[in-house]
Amino acid sequence: MARPKSEDRRAALLKAATEVFAEKSLAAPTSLISSRAKVSEGSFFTYFKTKDELINALYRDIRLQVADAVMPGFPRRAGIRERLEHIWSHYVMWGAENPLERKVLKLVSMSHVITPETRAEGAVIFAEVDRIELDAREQKKIQLPPRMAGQALKALAEMTMDLIERQPQDADQLRALGFQMLWGALNSKP
């Protein structure tokens, strides 16, 4: 009879994958992940049939971590700026406090092995962000084309996270300045 799967062991594999991928990239072998998690490689394949399945699970797991960090206390009935600033502040602080996860999320997000279903699950988690953008466009608060608005947010968030990692004592000021830059960029006329 097969031994039941352990959530602790699965979590250890995801944590080990995060560490190994952050150090070695997605090309790292599953044997290194198993070793880091202190499980046999056979156990690895009990939890994830393939490395691609692990990468998809890791993408889901890190996106859930982001959602858990960003959504508590989200002011759904507030104005656009207040809702966006809430998401910005919480997301930037999550990234600055979780550099390995942030690095790995970038890696796995660009991976061709992330399935459309996994990407769709991740999109549902961040429906509030899409709602903010729709509201902002309806109210003409965003002047940038849609693709540029999302890219501006990502680029400015990454820059702000990097600065906070180097200057944690200035985190509040850097987070506020980053948001001010974002808000200004979103409202600038093309």
C-alpha cells in the first residue's frame, strides 16, 4: 500500500526548488532539489510527476504567497489611487522581504512550461488588479496604453524592491516615491 503524501514533504520540495532555482536557474536537476529537501529522488516523483509539474506548482505557490501578502485589508470600495497604492505597497514589501521567491517568480513566469491553465489560475487571484485598471480607464485616470501600464507597474516595482533591499532603512520613503512615480507615469498624456 502506498504511503500517503505529506504536506510537509511537498512544502519542503517547493522550498528547496525555490532555493535551487534562485541559485542555479530552472536548468537545475531534480536530484539537487531532492537532496536539498532531504528526500529521495523517488519521493520527488511521488509529489511531482515531472519537473514541469513542479515548476507549475511553484508558480502557483509563489503567486498565492503574493496574493496572501497583498490582499488582506484591501479597500475594495475605495478610490482608484487608494486601491492601487494598497496593492503597490504590499507587493513591493513582499518582494523586498522575499528576494528568492521574487527571483524565482520572474524565472518561472517566463518559462514556456507554465500551462495556460496555471496562468489562468494566477490571473483569477489578481482579478482586483484588473478591476482597478478597468475602473481607471473608465474614469480616464490612466492615459498609457494597457500593455504599457502593466509594464510600468512591474518595472517600477522591481526598481523599488531592489532599492529597498539595498537600503531597508529607507523602505517607507522609497515605497512612497516609487508609487508617486507610478501614479505620475499612469496619468501622463502620451
